[in-house]
Amino acid sequence: MRSLTDDETKKLFDKLAQYIGVNTTHLLERKGEEEHVFRLHKNRIWYMPLRLAKLASCVSKTNLMGIGVLFAKVTHNGNVRIQVTALEYIAQYSLFKIWVKPNQEQKFLYGGNVSRAGLGRITESTPKYQKVAVFSMGDIPLGFGVAAQSTLECRKCEMNSQVLFHEADVGEYLRDEARMT
């Protein structure tokens, strides 16, 4: 387990900024809590308290499966892909949010896109193709995706038009359990 290089850090924070904007600073500078850090282990980026990172340095690389919260994976090309396990933090700090009606929740949780008929609410001034956090009408985080339409376009479009492209959802915990670690 090691610290992220400057290039990896830049790629991670660029990707996170697409979802949570300037709130990326809140991940590292948490008020009233100990300092948190990002660490790379087996092409996975983990988010953990600094105290835990120091304790994990005593464990050999082969014996350590994971530690903290899996935030992202680094692909073979060096790109960073945010994982659904980071949903708690993305939902908490997200600038743009979409709420899905109960009749479309199941479709979204099985990897489908959301149509205008399933749109409950959308954050004001959400731009087109903006990364968003997806919630149920009861404010339960379901996943994240990309807004297919801006807020104004959503109000004017037909009911069968796509308003949200699926990226990740909590159903992945069940569907891809073996791949998650």
C-alpha cells in the first residue's frame, strides 16, 4: 500500500470534482474528525483515516485484501473509475442530484436509464451531461449517473425521453459481489 502519485491524485480529484465539485476538500479536511488519506493498493484507491493507514503499513501486501472505503479503481490505461462503494461520500457532497420516482427505482437498480416519467425532482440549474447523485424520493442514495438533459430541457421534454444515464447503483453489491473487492 502506498500514497498516490501526483498524476494519480490529479486524475482522482478531477474525477471526483465532476461529482462533488469544490467539496473534494471536505474529504481530506473533515471538521472534528481525524485526518483522512487516499492510498493505492492493488490498483484500487482506498479512503481511510491516517491512523488506519499507519496501522496497515505493518501488514504485508499479499495478506492485505483492503482497508477503508474503496473509492476508485485504476484501469490498465491509468484512468480512474469511481466505484459504487464511494456512494456514501458522493451522495453527501454532490452538487447536483436527481430523485427517482418509486416506479423507476427498480429499473435504475438493475442498470437501466431513467426516463422523464420516472423523474421525481432534479437540482436547479443542472447542466446537460453533468455527473449527478441519484436518490429515491425518500432521500436514500441509489447510485450515480449522468444527466442526459439539463433542468430546463427536462421540464420541456416528452415523458419517454431519457433524463439520466446509469453509471453505478447499489444493486451492484449483489450483482457483482465477487468483483467489488
